[in-house]
Amino acid sequence: MPMPGYLTLTGQTQGKIEGSCTIQGHENTILVQAVDHTIEIPKSIQTGLPTGKRIHGPLTITKEIDKSSPKLFQALTSGEQLNDAKLEYYRISPQGKEELYYTVEIKNAIITSMHKFVPMCLDPANKSMGHMEAVSFTYETIIETFTPDGIEAEDSWNQPKS
């Protein structure tokens, strides 16, 4: 079963954008229920060979509407640059404890869209879901880290790969 992620954000104008998470050790972070992100390299249908530069799609998180929502809306409508955004993934260790195992950090990001929605209230599968929103970010730089071994990879869409 997947576990939620925890997002921290710092805006250039608003400063730290706090969420409503009250889980011990993650207080005031934004509790993330889903993540969707694609990076791909265009390729020829005939040969399968690359035909262009890699394409970074938006990083989209899904979360419940909370105290961060108005600030995220403000960042979207003003085009505020988010200097730093860090998404932390946790898992249950063999010892049965929550452990940080993966981080995704984006730099010089902006919010490009917000989509608010209410899951079908009559569907029993949605009984634990609240009022939700999907927030999409684009960025200049992304850093992904597998924290147990310190394995890190970084990419910036505006830098050529050698």
C-alpha cells in the first residue's frame, strides 16, 4: 500500500507555504496523496532512436484542500517563483518504522495549474477522501535522491546533456 508524501515549499514572495499536516514529524507540511510526473525523450516511430531533447512534463501532486490552498492559488495567479520545493517519500522499514527513502527536489518552479474536484460522494470507495485539488509545477532543475545510499541524479531542462 502506498504511503502519502510530504511536500515543503518556499515562495519568493510568500516565503514558506505551510500545509495542514499534523502527523508527528511532518507538522505543517503539505500531505500529498498522489504524484504524477513524466520525463521523456522524443523518438522515431520507425527506428526507436531519439529525435530531440528530453521533455520534462509538469510534476503534479494531488492533495486535500487545506491551509496551503489559498497560498498556492496566490502563487499560481501571480506567477510567483518557488525557489525550492521538496517532496519526501516514506516507506515502512523492515523494523516496522516509517523511513525516508526518496526525495524529489525542484528548483525555480512555478505553479502552472490547479484543478479542484470533489470525488463522487456516493461511491463507498471515496468515503475517506475530502475535497481535493491537483497542483502542477514546472521547474528549471530537478534533483532525485535515493536517500539510504545517497544516490543522486540531477537534470536541468535548459542544460545540454553530454
